[in-house]
Amino acid sequence: MYKAEMWKENEGPNLRSFNEEETRESIKGALALRPQIEKIIDQIWADDFDSIFFMGIGGTWASALQVEVYMRGKSTLPVYVDNAAEFLTTGNKKFTNNSVLIYSSVSGNTKEMVELVDKVKGMGARVFAFIDTPGSVLTQDDKQDYLVVYEKNEQLKFYMVANYLMYKNNEFPEYERYNKEMEENLAEALISVEKAADAWAYDHARSRVEFFRAHPDYPHYFIGCGNQYGATYSYGMCYWEEQMWVRTKSISAPEFFHGMQEIIVADTPVTLFIGEDEQRPLAERVARFLPKVCANYVIIDTKEFELKGISEEFRGSISHHVMRAVNARVDAYMELFLRHPLTIRRYYRQFEY
């Protein structure tokens, strides 16, 4: 008889599921798309437009939320965000045949996104697509006017679009210096964050799973704002609910004080994400409140991590990437302690619905 190989808890944190070289190549490869993205934006700019819409569904909508809030306080450009399913049913009078749709899709065949593109193309509007999967439905020539095929780094690709749009609109004079810093240092900075967060993530994941096992019906609350809110929403929904099957609720920091604060008690599980953009004070207000009523909260503050080579003024624009690096470590150990592979699904894409 063969004895099953058992994982020993005393092995401790070991950068589980972390491939440093793959991470480095992925980030650097995404940043190397900049000339291609600039060329596309130059063409869109030359042809003129009356609005730009970032749209998505699920996690891609969360990324659209992030790029819209990033631009909202910095640019006068007519940039909007919409949920693909809502646009299909409700429409948006701001979207015309002179508008531009920018979206991202991992699979390249998501039902709502295929329908969205068909509707937008039928209106005569232009489509700029980022697709992860070569040869998928949404990479077909009749589905877009501009196409970039590259795996992962969705938010990074969206922000590259945003930064160049603002540069062309004379709103980002630091554009060249910003990109020099990112292209030289971002990959190594985010790799360093994962390494620095690993031991903490191991302990955090173990404590979260222990609590979940004891209280399976408790929802875990995630709070964030600014470019962290899209991360907050997608992390709770796409990672903990879809991948781990753990109940969650996500809420923005300013809205926390208009309902959610009243149901927080000593043992309520709460995670607060604090980034470094303009909305940081809204999250700091929640951070001051939580210790007064809760003993089961965790605060993850991107400001605590060194980002070598990245200027202070640019940290806010990448704080959602820092948070993702931290959460990647948490996810790896959540998967381990839950004994639940994050790739399996009960219902998602398992049958028609």
C-alpha cells in the first residue's frame, strides 16, 4: 500500500504558487505593449470621438471602474464606465456612433461581451479590445477595430490607455518620466511585495480559514475606495465567492458609514484595503472606526510596502497592483488551507443559464 503524501503545517510559508520569472516577464511584456497602444490611441484621436466607454462584466467591469475613477479627477475627457449587461438592456444615450468602446476579455467568448460588441458595432461605433486568448470569438476581424492580444495585466493595460489619453489631452506632463520608472522598476517592485507579504499571508489565510470553518454562514466584509474599490469588489466576488465559495460583501469606504457600520460587532470578519490615491482619507476614516467596535478586522495598506524606483507621486496610480500582489499570496494559502483548488466551479460555465 502507498501512503498519501501529507502536507505538513510546520513547513510554513514558502512562496507557494509563485513563479518569479513568469511574473517578471508578464509585467514587462505588458509594459512593452505601450507603443502598440499609443499607435491605436493616436488613430482614435485623429478620427475624433465624442466619448470613451470602458465596459465589462464581472471582473472586467471592476477593472473598468478602476480606470474610470483614476481619470475622473484628473481629466476633462468624456470617459465613462458601464456594465455590459446593463448597457445591453438599458443602453446609454451618451454612447453614439462616434463613441469608442474599450474593453478586456480573458476568455474572448463571454456571452455578455460578445453581445455587447455586436450591438456596438451595429451602431457604427469603434471598438478597442484587449483579449487574453488568441483565436477566440472576440479576436475575429468583425468584432473590433483595434485589437491587442496579451495575457493577464488587465488593469495595467487599461491604465496605459488612460495615461496616454491624458497625455494627448495635455493633462499628464510627467508621462515620459512615469513610464520610464514603471518600465524599469514596476516588475521588480511587485515581485518584492509578494515576497515581503508571503509570511503574513500564510498566517492570515490560516486564521481566515479557521474562522470560516467555525462560522461558515458569516459573510466576510471587504471595504475599499478609489482605485481600490474595483479591486475590493472583484476580490470578494471573483476570488472568494467564485473561486473559494466563501460568502462575502463588498462596499465602498464612504458608503460603509451608511448602513454597514451598524451590523459590525466584535467577531465580524472585515478586511479594509487602503491605497494611496486621492480617496485614501475615506479609507483612513474606516480604519479609525473599526477598532472601536470590531476585534476581527484586518487592514492592508499599500503604503507599508517599499516600491523601489517608484516616485511617491506615482504610487497611488499603482496601489491596486500592490494590493493584488499581496492578495495573490493570500489566495495561494487560502487554496492550501481550504483544500479547494481555485480552478474548479460549481455552476459558472458548467451549463446553460
